[in-house]
Amino acid sequence: MDGDIFIQILVAAIAAGTPFVYAALGELITEKSGVLNLGVEGMMLVGAISGFIGMAKSGSLLVAVLCGMTAGALMALIFAVLTLTLMANQVASGLALTIFGVGLSAFLGLKYTSIALPGVPELHIPFLSDIPVVGRLLFSHDILIYSSLVLFGFICWFLYKSKAGLILRGVGEAPKSAHALGYNVIGIRYLAVLFGGAMAGLGGVYLAVAYTPMWVEGMVAGRGWVALALVVFASWRPLRVMAGAYLFGGITIAQFHIQGFGIEIPSQLLSMLPYIATIIVLVLISRDQKSIRLNSPASLGLTYHPNN
Amino acid sequence: MAIGRKNVLSVFVVLLCVAGLSLTASAADKLKIGFVYISPIGDAGWTYQHDLGRLAMEKNLGDKVETKYIENVPEGPEAERVIRDLAKSGYDLIFTTSFGYMNPTLKVDKMFPKKRFEHSTGYKTAKNVGTYMCRFYEGRYLTGIVAGKMTESNTLGYVAAFPIPEVIRGINAFTLGAKSVNPDIKVKVIWVNSWFDPGKEREASEALIAQGADVITHHTDSTAPTLTAEEKGVYAIAYHSDMSKYGPKAHLTAATHVYGDFYTRTAQAVLDNTWKPEQVWSGIKEGSIELAPMNPVVPADVVALVEKTRKGIIDGSVHPFQGPIKDQSGKIVVEAGKTLSDKELLGMGYYVEGVLGKIPK
């Protein structure tokens, strides 16, 4: 394998991993507050079509991003009202949200299947983008990829360095204690769920506007579920979520290249590879039981009644 | 109790209306035709082509027919329910347009002995069930000629769904077409193990382009390969539908399915009471396979050669699987002067010379 192909695989892996980065980091914040939202796939789909409509109507990426994030957050709001205000079961509500999202996005997208978007140009930074290897690898992506890195930095800082992050983790760990300390558990969880929805929506926008600039029903194709799994297997640590997302993207790309080179491994096995490899790697790096207990939100998925 | 009585009354009214409706329906002697689609119609792809066929039939037969379609019907028990509902509500001819509808169609056929069914891509027929599909490999052969002439790297990329005979037949026909004009051609195949996943289709196309393919074609259902080719500045040959608006520069042509004539003929036969269950396998000659308009970048001599070959297929002087054909190991699989029979075509399980890689087992 020559070096150029290797760089191309890495560049493609970063792009392929980016939808997972957005959706999984959003879900990470939601779960850190103690809420399990299984509706990521649905929120991504609704975000994708809303972003697509925004882009098609305005031609502006910013409008597309805002539309997608708002739509994702609105979907999450439905989930939040059901589970946080009406105390419905989180697992069932999340599954219902996905089913709803699949249908709603198909309906919203009825008139948009025939439109092709121009896509999002890759940034060309003078000098930096022209550096061999490094320039291609680091400085030749579109803006949505860079903003996902900014998001990652922000989440690391927020969770582990800011007071608000500490409160969020406290709410996920021991909602009763947080309540006793005077924090509005339900309110904080609302915000966390809405943030998760907005990020899932943004992941959808990336897919429909930048990655494959078109709209077709069901185009998220299970990526929301992969994002959910990444959060759990990464034991709720942002850096591991990132590593998992790029690893998954990288192996997906690499297995196509292996096929193209005619290396004799059954393609069915290769298609499984991203899932298996990502799970194995993340389980290995997260195998420390103490660390899992430390990082998994103790009240995850449990309904919280403020008055009990 | 008053509410209860009201309910009874309204149920009665509804029943009367339904009875009235069905009476008026049977009074008009229109042929009611139902279509069952596997996916939404959308703007390109398998189901879109079937729906174009339905619309063409409506146009041809005017008020002699009335059609209805149900889209997005999953294969399995749900399909049986949908087909049965159509039969029950007065649809006398029902087209079921996906391979997995085969057994549901046969089951419903047993319950409704007077209804006629046409199942697409299946191999089982019954007293009132016929099958139909297209010799799309003829179109593949022609697009292979275009690809073989337009490539500079002599490497063609093929994004494929599942390693089944139908898909392998297409890969081989494409390769043979390309090799007929350019013996040095190599075809790289990447299996995405999905009929429809735009993300994966894009990733596979990217990998093929990175490995030197400068013409991309696909046997999957989305427009992603064409979009990716446009973005990366290489050529694309689409499948199912004309996808030129997704890649005005990249899109050279496409092998498309055309069902209008078949649907019109079949409906007319039912109207005339001459319908018989048949296994129809029609191609370019019958107008079931057509190429999308050529991109202006394709030189006139290539267009002429494709046209000549197309005429040859129609008059029988050209067959895509015309011997001698060698498989990958160089062994002769079709001897000189022979062509493959339909049965051999339907069970194809090997790559011809020029395709790289092995068929996943």
C-alpha cells in the first residue's frame, strides 16, 4: 500500500467519523445528566432533512446548521416532556422517538428528494493546506469537521473544568443529593437532553449537506445507533468517544480499500469489522471496572420524581 | 346507552356508504390495477422506474384503467396484508415489484382465484401469477463500452450491493463490454452489503477513486456514487434511472429500466381476456432497457459504436455473453461461437477475466 492511499484513507476516515462525533458527544452530555435517550437515529434524520431544507432554501450553511440543530432540539423536547415532565419510561420513549423521526423526516422530505446540493467546500488555508501529508490530513477539511473538534474541546472543558459541568455530572450521579443542594434537577436534565438533540441534528446536517449532499429517506442508515453504542463502550469519556468515532470511520473506509485491492477476505466479514473492532478496542481500553463505575452516571435511565 | 345507539347508527351509515361505493366501482368497467412498491418512489432508482411505467400505462390506456400504488411496503407478512387488501378492494391486476414479495403474492393468489398477479424478478409462477424482469445486463454491456472508451487509467470502479447472480451478471456484462473496446481494462468491485446506504456507497466510491478508478458505476439504489464522482472529478455511469442532474459533468449515461410498454401490454391483455401467466424476460429489443442520454463529452464515434452494438443486440447479431469468454483463471467458460443460455445467466456465480478480486462466498 503506498503512502498516498494511506493518507487518503485517514482523510476519509475523519469525514466518515464526524457524524458519530456530533451525535455521540451530544448523547454523552444527555447521558451524563442521567437521561438515556435512544432516539438519536430519529433526531439525526429530522436534523438531516431540516438542515437540507434550510440549505436548499437559503443556500447558506449557517442557516442549514441552525435549522438542523433547532429541529433536533425540538425532537429532543418531545422526549424531554414525555420523560422528565410526564415521567414516562425513557427506553420506550426513546424508541418511539426514533420511529417517529423516521416517519416525520420522510414526510418533511417528500418534496426534496429531487434536489442536489452543491456540497460544502473544503477549506483551503494558504501554506498550511499545501504542506505535504500533514496539510492534507489536518488542513483540508470542511468547516463542519473543524467545528466538531471545537465542540470536542468545549465538552472536555465543560465536563471536567467548569462548575456547570460538575453540577451536570452531579445530577446524573445522584439527583436526590443535587436536588437537596438546591439544584433544579429537571431543568438541568431538560437542557442536557435539548443539547443532545441539537448535536444529533447537527450530525444529521453533516450527513445530508456535506457528506452526501442529498436527501433520501432513511439516509442516516443506523448511524444513530452506532453513536449510542459508542457512548456506552467509551465508558462516557469524551476522548474515547472521539477515538471510537474515528476508529469506526477509519475501519469502514479501510475495509472498502481492502476489497478494492482484491485481498481475499469475504466482504460480509469486512462489513462487520468496523463494529467488532470498535467494540473490542473500546472494551479493552475501558475494561477497568473502577473506571467504569466512576464514569457511568449512576442514575442513568431512571425516572426521577422530585417530590419523593 | 344513547351514545351506544349513536355508535350503532354511525356504523350502519358507514356500512351503507361502503356498500354504495363498491357498487359504483363495480358498475364502471374500468380495470383496477394495484402496484406494491418496496420503497418510496423518490426521484431515482428501482421504484421510481416502476412508477414511471405505471404512469406511462395510465397515459396509454386512459380511462380504461384505474391505478393505485402502495409504497414502502416491507417484504414479509406486511406485504401479504397489503396485497390481500388490494385484491379484496377490487383490484383485478396487481403488480408486486420486489423479489421478496414472491411468496406473499403466491399466497394471496390462492385466496383470490379470479385475480391476476405479476411479480417482478421472481422465479415462481402459478395459474394466475406471472413474472417479469429486465435483461439489464444488455444495458450494462453498452455502458461498459462507454466506460472502456472514456477511461484513461484503464481502471473502472463498481459499487455492488450483494454477491448474488443478478449483480454478478451485471459486473460481468459491464466488464465484457469494456473489454470489447479496451482489452487492458480492469474492473475493481467493492461490495457494500446493502441495497441502499448513501453513506457507504459514497465511501466505497471514494475508495475506488483513490485506487485509480476514473469511471464509477454501481448496482445499488442511491445517487451517492454519481454525486461522489462529480465531486472528485471522475466519470460515473448510473443504474436504474437517469441521474445526470446529480452529476452534470460526471454522468456519462445510465442503464435504465423501462416498464411502460410491459405494463400497458399486460393490462391490455387482461382487458381483452387474453392474459396468461408467463415468465417475461425482456431487454433492449422489447424496449425494457434503455440508455439515458449521453453526456456531450462522449465522442461521436463512441456514441455511434454504442448505437451500432445496440442495434446488434436487437437483431441478435450481438450477445453480451458471446464466446469465447474466459473466467478469472483464464479457463474458457463460454466457447467460441456459443452464447450463454438464460438458465446459465440466471445462475451466474463467477467473474469473467478482467474483474479483480474474488466473489465473497
